[in-house]
Amino acid sequence: MLFQEMNITSAAFNCSAPDLASCPETALPEFAFIGRSNVGKSSLLNALTKRKDLAKVSKTPGHTKMINFFTINNRWRLVDLPGYGFAHVARENKEKFNHAVNDYLVNRENLMGVYVLIDSRHEPQKIDLEFVHFLGRKSVPIVLVFTKTDKSSAAKVQKNIELFKESILEAFDELPEIFTCSSVTKTGLTELLNVIDAALDGEPEVAPASDSPAPWG
């Protein structure tokens, strides 16, 4: 199948929200990205949007601790969610962040899809399986994205994907769409954007917003 790449012409930071009540108004459809620590989420978001600093890349796992919103092409929002299992956060705050993410995933009315990032180098990890099972039970629409495919052989990546599929069968009537990608080689990025493009078909555009990065630091 041939894909025509979505052209991202603007990516404007909206806000960082600590909980669902603090999230921006729901006029735009949203697509959220989430994964466990060190899965390469920030690098992938920067590669998708062709911006070097849209999402903060840190050597310390779990840098994202708020729900971060970006308006893309004045038409939809990219939502950067805190990773599950991130380190160096006090226990009470960790529970608070996890509650905020759960609340967003289950109750955000304009959430159209969740990209769950899985490290393709490893066999199914318990924390990933538990999270995907949770989304399946809640009927949250998801796409599975196996990252860092440049760091393993194609055969190993495919083996890990098959093992993961077998492990989540009971949680779904129909398995989610599955993609592979690398933020280094840029493979798979077009396909990921076209899932969003297809979901947006028929959605109206809104007034332009300025292109601005998040106020990190």
C-alpha cells in the first residue's frame, strides 16, 4: 500500500496540564502518545513533526511529568503523556500522575486515538502488557507502535511483535493496528501520520495558531 505523507506545517505548544480538569477546551481532536520510560517517545515526536525540540529529549528516563498539548496544522492536537513506570518521582506524585493519565485516557471526550509505544528490542514486558490490557478493557482506541527498529534485526523485531500479539489476544475482540518505526532512520513515520490523517478525514480546520515550542526548563 502506498502512503502520502501528511505535511506538518505548524506545531504550536498549547499548555501542560497536571490533570483532566486543567486540559484545554475540547474543540480539536486529539491523538496521544505514551510508553514506558526510555522507549524513545520524545525522539519519535520530534521526528514525526520534523522539529528538534518539540518534545524534550532527556538522558533521564521519565522527563515528561505533565500532560503536554501541541496543536498541529491548526487542525488536531498531539498529546505527549507521561510515561508509565518513570523513575525519580516521589511515590505520592507518581500516583497522582498515574491517576491523571488514567483519567485523561478514559474520560477525554475528544481523544481519537492512543499510540502506545513498545520497545521492539525486547520480548513482551509485564508493564507494557498490563497497560495495553487496561486500555483494551476500557475500550480505548489504540495503535501499537514498536520503536527503535534500527537497533535489532528484522527477524528479532518480528518475533517480539508476534509474542506481544499472542499475549494481548484476550483483551481485544480485534487486535489493534501495529506499526514499526525508527526515529533514527525515519522508517514508519509516514504510516503513523497517515493513521491520523485518515481519522481526521472530514474534520473541519480552525483559525491558525502561532508555531512555538514548549517552554521547557
